[in-house]
Amino acid sequence: MRKSLILCFSLLLLAALFAGCGGTGSPAPSAVPFPSAIPTQETAAPTAPPSAAPESSVAPQEEHPAPTLEDGEISDEEFHCTISISCAMILNNLDKCSKDKVELVPEDGWLLEPTEVVFYGGESVFNVLQRTCRQKKIHMEFSNTPIYNSAYIEGIGNLYERDVGELSGWMYSVNGWFPNYGCGRYALKDGDVVEWVYTCDLGADVGDDYMAQIDE
């Protein structure tokens, strides 16, 4: 009987010791779930509605005319526009100018000072330039680009593209705007002011920032 009591006591003691050690250690704490990266509708702070944009005080810019897609009929109705041809910018770049072309540059830069001319309904900037140069006996050379239904002005007054550097050539503006399409596709309106200018820097030196905007 005594041995049985001793044996039971020993078994109880061993059981208590193993319970305290826990085998491989204390039990791991329960996992805590990750919070959501996107707050729920209940917990997200309310977003204030965007304030209404103030009305612009700047007057909208006049829309520039789109190029004509094809040659239209020329009417007999007469209109007037002003045309000029200037190579004054070459005077600031004579060091870049071909030596045999320097003498062709007028001292004041004008190949044709602003002149009012007649044009007919449906005519383009090219039509007026061609007729004016013929009437004023000013040399003008161009090449046709059928795919664009337009003409490219290569030279005026025997001054050609690249005569004053790789970025030089002829450009035109109408009412101060430099169209980004050929002169044969710009249909004139009564009172338009057409300026042909020789650029030595791809337009940047004569007020055209079109290429600069593309580079940005």
C-alpha cells in the first residue's frame, strides 16, 4: 500500500514538471491581421468637394483657320491683303551667310516692303506670293508636294534654305501667326496681313515658338 502511494506521488510530480516546461516553449500568440491599405468608407475621412474654378478673365484666343484640304474654285470677287518679304534676320547673321549671297541682302532687309495687293476669293497665300513676285520681278522658286496639296518655298530673291546655316529658310505668318502647314493650304480672307520672313534659327528668331513647344 505504501509503495503504491509513493508511485502515484512520483507520477504526479513528473506530470507537473512537464506541464511547466511546455515541451518546445510557450504557445505562440495568435496572429494579428494586417490593416487594410485602403480605408473603409466608415473610417475614411470625408473628402471635401473641389471648389468651383473661378471664371477666367482672359479672353479666349481667336481660333486659327484649318488648312484647306483641296484647291477650291477661284471666284472673280476681289479682296485685299497686305504682303511683305523680309530677310532682315540675315543682317544679324552675316558671319553664317554664304559669301556669294551676302551681296543679295538689302541694307534694310526688305525684298518687298508691306504692300497692299488684290486677291480673289478662294486664293491661298501661295497664289498671292507667286503673283506678287512675278509682278514685282522678284525671284521665287518652289517645289510642289502633291501628297499635301501644297507648295514649299525654296528660295526668294535668290536666297535659299540653308544659305545662312542648317536652320535657315523661308517662313510665313498671317496676322502674326505662323501656320504649321504649307502656304498653298492657307485660304486668305479680306484684310489679312501676310509676312514672309527669312529665319536663321528655325523660326525662333522671328517669333515662331512652334518647334520649341515640340521640344518641350
